[in-house]
Amino acid sequence: MARVVVDVMLKPEILDPQGQAVQRALPRLGFDGVLDVRQGKRFELELDGPADEAALARAREIAEKLLANTVIEEFTVAFDGASSPAAQSSAGTVASTAPAAG
């Protein structure tokens, strides 16, 4: 079984009113020094089969067709935690990932 995480964020040039609302609220709650807040979505997929490049490709296809609106959002696809050290973004780059906090 492959556990894949898809993180979806608005593209940087797209206004993020929810992120702005959070940013404005932080100083009122005593959290100073936060320069920007962007809100996104996280999807955790459990796929049949091994945690390999084919699983990443399948998750990327799911993200492109269903999970992200690629006109205004970008996404990253990565194996969750110990499944694999590889990650693939929507731009096709590969990077290492750290285990999810929580």
C-alpha cells in the first residue's frame, strides 16, 4: 500500500482572502511577526500497490483531474513519511520530504 499526500495551494498570484483574514487576526491574538498566511488543502490517499513512481503518477493524475483547480491552484504530491524519500510537485520537480507533523 502506498500512502500519498497531495497538498493543494492557491497560486501565488491568486488573492487568498481566507489567508488574509487569518493574518489580520493573528496580532489580535498576540501572534506578531507573521508576514503572510496562505491557506490550502491536504489530501491523504492510500493506494493499492507499492510506493513507487507509478503511485506518484497515479496520485498526480487524481490531483490534476479532481483535487486541484489547476487554473488557480498548484499542488505537490509526495509519499507520506517513511513510505519514500521522494516527492513530486505539480511542476514535475523532485524533492525530499519530512514526515508529516502532528
